[in-house]
Amino acid sequence: NVPVKKSELTKDGEGYYVAFNNEEARDKAKVIIEGSALETTPDTKVSTKIAPKLKLLDLDYARYSEKATGKDKLRKAILAKNSDISDMVHNKGMCLDIIFIKEEEGGYGSAVIKVDPRIRSHIVANKRKICVDMSEVHAKDQIHLTQCFSCQNYGHKRGSDHCKYKDDKEKNVCLYCASEHPSKDCPVKRDQKKHKCYNCFSSPVSSTRKNATGHTSTSLDCPIRQREVQSLVSRTAGLDPKNFIYQRTMPQIRQHWTIST
């Protein structure tokens, strides 16, 4: 075994950055990697997984609301009260990063964290509970799709070079009715019977086109959106699409995806 100081997924999820305690350990690892111990075969699979994200609920928002220090303060609070996770981070080099902290209703807050898949497994085994300060908070898997609100396609944001309207900022596809006007100006915004999903309407599959009405381009009921979510789950380390279920909480007010365990 070669001791490491720190390891974390690269931003593209296609590898690991590894920091060693000293040059001797680094050189030993290099010999192992270049030697027969890790010789690849035609069946070798290269991991392209991305790091899982968790959403922490019911935080004391006032305690972590300061933009300059809130993330670091929350990270230290998590490590201080969860010795097993602290060991994984400090002694085994696993990542735990705070992505953002958001204010919720009633003075509570939520936070999205990116973790090593082994830390996620530990939290799931602990009934999805993490100690923060004097409380236990619930952690659920955070599945976030990137969707452009100019063209309604997935994988990029408004203004991206991948958007078909990148050269005409004034053009928009309405998320409510699939017509070319800003979504905020849609005359049928509140009439669900007249909603039409642009992605389903533009699908090359006839059965999908036939079911384009009755939901919007951002609806969780959209079959194309559901496939995009399943694809994202399959590309996330530690998540199994077979255990992924759709759940609504407070219909039409608060909706989310959940991983079953």
C-alpha cells in the first residue's frame, strides 16, 4: 500500500488528483502504475463518473449566511461533529466541498455539498443523517440538470455557444407552449391544458410527439426530462439508476427527485 495525503475527483469526473506525503511515496506509486500490477486489458473500463452531490436540509441559515465565510464555516462544522467523515477527509484524502448555501422558508437554510462516493455511502448507511452543530440534518441526493431557457435543450445554459439562439439573443422558445416568445409573456402560462413541451414536440419519435401536450418543457412529468435525469444518475458515482424513484412533495409547490435506498 502507498499512503496518500489527498485524493479527489477531477472536475470532469474522468480521473483523480492524488497528493502524496513525500516524494518516495509518489515514486513508489508511479512504479506500481507503470508496472504490471495495473496492466490494462481489453475489458478494462475507464471511469467517467462525476462526484455525487447531497442537499442538506433544515440548517440554521443565519449561522452560515455570510457569503465570505459561510461555506468554510459549514464545512468545519460538519467535520467537527462527524468523526468518521473527518477521518475520511483528513486522513484518507476524500473530498467534501460546499457548493452553495440557500435560504429557505421559516429561517431555515439548505446547502448542496459535493462528496467522495464513499462519504455518500457512509451518510446513506447512517440513515442520511449528518450532525451539524447541535442538530442532525437530513441529506438527500441532489440531481441537478442544466437546461437552457432560451432553446429549452439540456446540457447548456442561456447564452452558451451550444445554444441554437447564441447569435440572436432576442429569440426564445417558450417553456409553456413551445412558441417563439419569452416564457414570461406566454398567454397560456396558467392554462395547463394548452401547455406544450418543446422537447417532446420536436422529438423524432412519433409517440413522444403525440404526448407533447399537457406539460411544459421543465415539467418533471416530461419523459425526455426523466430520461435526462436517469442519464445523469447513471453518470454519478455511487448512484444506481435501478434504485432511482420519482417523488413529489407538496404537488405543484415543491417537487424533487429522490434516490431510494
